[in-house]
Amino acid sequence: MFFVPYIILEVPSNMLIHKCRPSWYLGGMMFCWGLVNMGMGFVNTYEGLVVLRFVLGIFEAGVLPGMIYLTAMYYKRHEYQKRMSTLFCTTLVGGAFGGLLAYAIANLGGRNGMAAWRWIFIIEGAVTAVVAVASLFLIVDWPEQCRFLTPAERELVRRRIASDAGDACRMDTLNSYSYKLIVKDYKLWLG
């Protein structure tokens, strides 16, 4: 149930992120994802768990594609590959630490009458929610809205990206032509 909304909503989420501040959009999605994860620790029915997994897929769907889309606004194509490799390596390292954290949390089994698996969802969800609040201040917005760049630096980013991509590769404009390219791109559907 998790992957149904996750797969369906990845592309629409990137169409939506363009209309708001990425720091609030991504941070808000992560915060909701943390709350839903915590909720899975308190669920008492199979049906409730299925519904929460579906909702989790809704909130997680936009985070990774949104991060990829946002960071693409700052780097030239040849610079971007190294950043994406780093991002995917950090997700692997995060998964490893998640497993270690789950092992450590497993010792809480039986506390307050709750099984260890419930504690894993509750604690990992709470950590995600706290990190999401911090991310509101750490995630950069679009180059023209970025608070830590000076106006001259924002203009430099704009010029660098424009010189690298030109109008044929623009990713920051959604119009009927863009939507047609998205829908017809077999690589998106295969992905």
C-alpha cells in the first residue's frame, strides 16, 4: 500500500513544489511523514496499519524527487552528478544507521506495555519530525528566494544554470509544452 501513492504522486509532487517555498514544502512533508510513522507505533488493527502505510506513501512521495529537483536548480549538469551520487550514498548510510538504531530500540520491548516494534516506529518517527522542524531552517529555497545568497550570488547562479542548460533543458517552467514532455518521456515511466 505504501508504494501505490508513492509512485503515483512523485511527478505531481514536483509540479506542486514549484508553487511554494521548498523549505516549507519538503520540511512539512517530512514532518507529516514523521507523525504518520509515529502513528504506526500506536495502531491496533491491520486495517489501521494499511491506511497509515498508504498515507506515509503520500508524504514520502515528494521528498526525494523534490530534493533532486531543488538541487538541480543550483548546479550545472556536469557538477550535479557528484551531488546525486553523494545523496544516494548518504541514504545507504542512513539505512545502515537506521538498522543499528532499530537494534538499540529493540531493548525497549515491554516498556509501558508496548512491543519493541512499536517503539521503533515511535522513536524513529519522532526523530524524523524533529529533523523536519530543523530542516525548515536548513533547506535552501529556489535560487531567487535563497536567504543566504547575496543578490549578486543569486544572479551568478541564475546565469550559470542558464548558460549550461539553455531553454531546451529548463526545469523551472511548467507550461503545456513541459507537461507534454513529462507525460511522453518513457524514461520517467520506466523509472
